[in-house]
Amino acid sequence: MAKKASNPEYIEKEATDDILVRMYDPGKNDKARASLTLEVGGGKMVIYGNAVNGKSGWFFSYPQYKSKDGEYKNLVFALDREINDAISSALEAAADNYGVAN
């Protein structure tokens, strides 16, 4: 079986023991593709979204849909602030590796 080549177009950082953050190169933008890999019940789950450089630093923008009343609602979200803070810290570290200032 051929060994999978490493992909230099993204950086992975561990947010928690169960969450791995993958951030793709934002270039000179304040937005980049990103994903979260979660270990759940002995398996893995991936959530695709965006990393966004906001007023308070980088954060993960979860997938959304637009409701009939025109409001955007997240399809997935973390219930604990600590998890979002850990994800944001991992995104900040990845952005630092790319040399993107906050």
C-alpha cells in the first residue's frame, strides 16, 4: 500500500485530546477553509467550515443554513465555551505558522 503523501497546504493543531483542527492556507485573507476532526464514541467525525479572523482573533465558523425568516442558523455548534476557546487557540497557532497577524 502506498504511503499517503503529506499535504503542505494545511496545518493541523490539536485543540483538545479529542479535537484536531485543520486550517488551510489563508494567503492574505482573513478567512480560510478549515475542518474539525472529532473523536466520538471510538470513531471519528469531520466538520467542515471556515476559519475567520474577527475582531477578537481567529474562530471557527460552523456550517450554517438560512431559515425562512432570513436568519442564519448553525447546523453544528459546541455547547461549551471552553471547547470554542480551545478551537480558537488552535486556529491562532495555525495562523501564526502561516505568518498571518491577528
